[in-house]
Amino acid sequence: MTKLPDLPVSAVLPHLAEALSSGNSAVLVAPPGAGKTTLVPLALLDAPWRGDGRIVLLEPRRLAARAAARRMAALLGEEPGETVGYAMRMENKVSARTRILVVTEGVLARMILDDPELPGISAVLFDEFHERSLDGDFGLALALDVQGALRPDLRLVVMSATLDGARVAKLLDAAPVIESQGRSFPIDIRYDERPAGVAIEDAMARAIRTALADEPGSVLAFLPGQREIERTAERLDGRISADVDVVPLYGMLDGKAQDAAIRPAPAGRRKVVLATAIAETSITIDGVRVVIDSGLSRLPRYEPSSGLTRLETVRASRAAADQRAGRAGRTSPGVAVRLWRAEQTAALPAFSPPEILEADLSGFVLDCAAFGVADPATLAFLDPPPAPALAEARALLVDLDAIDANGRLTPSGQAMRKLALPVRLAHMVAEAAGQGAALEAAQLAVLMTERGLGGDSADLERRLQRFRNERAPRANAARQLAERLARAAGKNAPHPYPLPVNDGERGASTSRPASFSPSSRGEGPAGVEGQREPARGSATSDPLTPGALLLFAWPDRVAKARGERGRFVLANGSGAAVDAADPLAGEQYLVVADLQGKAQNARISSAAAVSEADIRTILASHLERKTQAAFDREKRSVRVRETVRIGAVTLSERMLPAPRGEEADRAILEALRAHGLELLDWGKEAETLRQRLTWLHRGLGEPWPDMADVALLDRLEEWLLPFLRGEASFARIGAGVLHDALLSLVPHDLQRKIASLAPTHFTAPSGSHVPIRYDGEFPVLAVRVQELFGMDKHPAIANGTVPLTLELLSPAHRPIQTTRDLPGFWRGSWADVRSDMRGRYPRHVWPDNPLEAQATARAKPRGT
């Protein structure tokens, strides 16, 4: 074998070889620059246990995978694709001779799911495991399961620069931990705090200019994302020496541009590399002596409440800051400039949170189902996936018909998994295949997963048009990938099923599939037996637009314009906006594929316009059609409003004709529940009956009915509904109807007792029939005092058991006195009342002894 270079990790390679000879797992902890990525796979090529099997090296990023494969191939004096090859999405260099295969982390899970025995593979090496990507954690969990159940001879090595080796070793069944001390050049760490209010690109550009003036060598600057990189480059343009090249390095660049960024600067020139976290690990940029760290990272954050994954700018961890600084001392002494105060370093989080704790787990759960694991908790993880995120993922997959209620993979889910796309996009392509639009959907899916294709417009339809015309190698590879996906989807596609046919009524559909999945819609629209309409996307109808295709992936992200131009509300209730100058800002409806920023103030970073007709047609099973009765106070009638909604988005709203018959009666009841019993015109008779029954219920209890509003509203079907006549007008509900309706609540044998227990009137000695009020705690009789002359017993009701409260009135019907003891009043207060009243009302009788006077309802005759 070719002699390997002497790097720090070389000292521990014999220990690693011994550990893998006597066992099947090991943990290797080595600092940046130790050479583990390059030397460990090469050192294991001659291991007896390898036989003729391949060594698979996992890298977290494509850039690192390509770079590692090329370095190893160069050490062997070969080109990639011979002894050392690599494989990733849209690019691979592999041959029958390949014995070391470098892949990105997601590839391993697919290899295991396709064939759990991993034939022809002797070892799997997990590089930079400290990054704790979801693919890395899942790949290790699957590999451990395979090793334990099927392949005890499979060697597993977990390698990292900053990692709790003991914790990983425990996961690997007490595997030995091998540590390399490393060898790096001295790094002078300096701090240059960014002033408050200064944009990061301004502070970075200033720091870069200072470093170029004060230090030799090239500069590596870490920024959170592409936008900040581009702005920093703009601020350096024309303000630095002509012998300095400014090059970007981020994930959206194609492979050639990324490779160019990490190549050494030409002789006599210097380089400024503006990079995201992609340059933190696994790669070496020759000639870099200065690292400038913004201290920021952009990480995905999944919000289960909204179903959205957002890129959020956060403080980098201390481990990331150390990794970044280490880039300055890989080949010579260097300088690391941090754009924050020294004391702030201690406040940084120790590590970035594992992706499994904050990611959308739908693809992960789908892959678990494909592996036959309904409960991911049965696999071995350093950090188990959170239960709420698992529940969200399962709910989505069930809605997409990818798994059944027991978590088992369905045929639709199997077809989706074979597409090697995120689950929503896989569902979109699978659904589109059934409509003859697999290629269009596959191109859109590749465009969305391969950032940078078709430009950076937020309008996916425009980007798709540009992507189809691009001739760059990356675009060609992407289109070829789309063609392969379309072919795979076509093989698994169900027979084309007809989407519901538009009936011309405001875009409404004539049928509603039971659920949003191919398997449930195979029989065509309800009511069309043995007949199929042409499917959309077929030769006989218009093709599905990008916006219509996106509906299959994100039915919960339909967005409708609201208020100010460019502002939208999403079906999931979130708010979002696009720049007012963007053409998308003028659209009525969008399907939003990606957002950045916080909820309610999020920025739409990718979306496509969609028509209301397409929303109604494709998402027919998601639409909520609701009719709501509203009371028109002016017309005293019920009006019915129909709304069609998808989540928080209202598609249409219209007034329907007034209901009749049973529907009208139900509308009356709903209006009463919404607005209360005051909508009814009670009238005196019905109101009095209600008050009398209220008093009887309060005094005697059941079975006398409760007349409180809450009780009556709760029993509307029992007392009011039978007396309604199918007219949605409160004006047609007379007081007599309400009286009879209330009376129906009283048991028949008690109805005849109402008059004796709670009479409506009292016959006074004067002969007048005076009404009794039941609107208070006690029954009240308001009567002029002269009408009670001669009465020596206090009046009572309820068979003489309940005395009336007497409200004694003057001839002008003004209260004089209130009493519940009339004989006592005659004997006591009457003298004072008589003295006061006779002067005010001289034409009325005011006897000294009212018990001996004749009751009267009239004044004295004139002249007496």
C-alpha cells in the first residue's frame, strides 16, 4: 500500500486497528487537522476483516465528501472513482474497483433500507459525528440495529473532533474510545466586538480589510448565510488590493464553484473565502492564516404548531467557534478574529442542539416504517426523538396515506419512499404521476431541494422556467435526476383518477374525495358510475401549474392576500409577506413552500401563484363549507351566510336564500343560541307566564321548569321547536306561540294548578282585578290604597301560604308604602299617610278608620 503521510492521527491508527480486530466498534476523537478523515479509511484498507468489502465513509456535506475522496485518491496516485469513489445526489464517481466509498449521510439510511444486510460493505465510518445531523443519528441507529441483528461482523467507527466520546461509546455497547492529541499551529485569538446597530456585513468587511492590511496569507470569513456573503462581497468590491480574490462558499453553489473556493490561491495572489458553516469541518483551505468569525449560524427550526421549518439566525456554539478558529492553524500559525467581546464566549451554548430534537421528523418516521419500525424509540439514539414531533410527523404521514393508523408503510408510502424526496414533495410527485404530470412535479421537487437552481426568485414558477433553460452542468444533472424521479414515480403511479369537475358555481366542485390520497380516490367522482372525466394534466386538458402541483405537497400553506400589498395569511393561521415589488405580491392566492423569520412576520422565500379553481378542485376534501345563520335586527329575520374555507383562508362568502321548513326552524334556534332570547318578541302574556313559572320553580323546585335563559336555550328543541312553522322570521313568532311553548314545559297535571298557586290578578275589595307582578323575589301587588279599605286580612296566594308584597299607591299611582302586614299598616302608619295625602288629594276619601270605610276605585263626587 502507498505510504501514508505522517499526520497527528497516525499515532493512534495501530490502536484503532487493534480495536477493530478484537471488536466491531470504536470511537475516535481527534481535533481538527489531525487527519482522521483522510487517513483512517486508507489505513483500514489492509485490515484482514475487510476482505473484499467496501469501507463506507459518511460526511455531513457534499463539499466535504468530494474533498475527502479527492484527497484520498491523490494520496494513492489515482483519480476519484478508482480505489476511492464518492456518491451523492446528482453526482457520483464509483467503479467496480472502488473499495472506499465516500457518501453523504442520508445515503447510508437508503442503503440499509434497500438491503438491511449491507452486502459487500465491511465497515461504516461516521465522520464529524459531533454535528449531530438527523441523517447521521438515524444512520447510526440503523447501522447498530443491523450490526446487532444481521451483521455482527460489520465494523462501525464514530469519529469526531468535539464529542463526548464516553457517551457515544456507551451507545456502541462500551466500544473503546481512542483519542488523538492532534497537532495544530498556534492560533492568536483576538476579539473585535461588532458595535450595536452595525450590520454584520459592514463589520465583517471592515475586519477583512484590516486583516488583509495587517496579516499575510488568505482569509476565511464565517457568515450565517448566502445573503450576508453577497452583501459582504459587495462592500469589499473595489476596496481591497487587486491581488486578492473574493470567493463565496455555501451550499447552493454548484460543485465546481465549491471546489474552486477551497483550492489554494494562485502563486502571488491571496484569497478571501466568504463561507457559511459549510467550511467548519472536514475541509482544509490551503493558505488560510486568518479566520474572521461573525459568531452567527443559520439553523433550521421546526415549528410543530405551524408545520413549518424556518431558517433562524442564532449564536454559534462554543464548539463551532473553536472549530472555526482551528481553520486558521491547519498549515501554519494563524490568527482568529471574533466579532464579539471575549467575555461573551462563555455565554455561548456549548454545542449546537442535535437536529433530531428540532427537526421535522416526517421523513424519518417514513423511513422507520420502511424499516419495519413503527416506534422509533426502539432504536438506539444518543437523544431520542421528541414525542410531540413524532406525533406531528405521524399525523402528516397518515393524512398523506403514507402510513396506516398502526404506523405501517402503505403502498402509497412505499412509492413515496422510493422517490428519495422529502415526504411532502414525494407525495406531490406521486400524485402528479397519476395525473400524467410526473416530470413537471419532479422538476419542481428537484428545484426546491437543490437550492440555487433557476436563480433566487421567490416565484417558483419563474425559477422553474429558468431552470428548464439553464445549460450549466449542475442544471443538466438536476434535470436528469428529475427524469429519473419521474420514471420511478410513473412505475408506481396509480391509474389516473379524475379530479372533481368544476360545476361553474364560483369554482365549487361537484364531488369531494373522502381524503387527500390516491388510494381513496381511485373510484372517481361520486355519482358518476362507470364513467371517467379526462384527468387534468392529460392530453385532453391543461397541464397542472406549479402552484397546483404544490397543493399536493402543502395543502396547509395556501395563502390569501390580505390588506397591504404583499401580505398574506396562510391556511395554518400564520402570517407572511413578500416584497411589495415582487410580482407575487399582486396575486390573490399563493402556495408557500418556504418561509424565513418569525411567525406572523415571516418572509416568503419561495411560493407559486395558484387559482381559486385549482384550490377548490385539488383540495376539495380539505375545504370546509359552513353555513351560519345571522339575525337581521332591522328585518327581524334570519339570514344565512355560506363560507368556504381551507383552514384560516376564506375562499368565498355569500348570502343564501332564506331557509324554509325544518332548515328555517333550525336557523331560528341557532340564531337564538348565538344572540340570546331577547330576539323573541315575548309580549306581556308570555312574559308574565315566564315570571310566574320562574317563581314557582324557585319556591317549589322540580318538576316546575327552570325559566332561566341558560335553561331555556338548552331545551330549545323541547319547548320552542315544535311550535315553529318553518319560517325564518322572528316577526312570525307571536306572543301567543311563546306562551303556549313555555306552557308545554309544565307537566300536564300541574298546568291547572298554575292559576291557583300563582294567579295573574288579585280581586281587590273595590272589585278591581289588579295584576300581580312576579318579576322579583316575592310576588308584588301594586294597588291604590283606597281599593283596600275595609280589608282586615293581608292578601296571600298559593292557597293562602304566601303573602303578597303590597305596594300601596296614591291616587296618582305613586308608591306610598310597602308592606307585608296590611292590618298593622292600618293600625300604625295610616294616620301619618292620611295626614300627608289628604292635603295633596282632597277629592279622594281619607277616612280616620279605613277598616270601616267602603273600598273605592274613584274620587269623591263633585260638590261633596
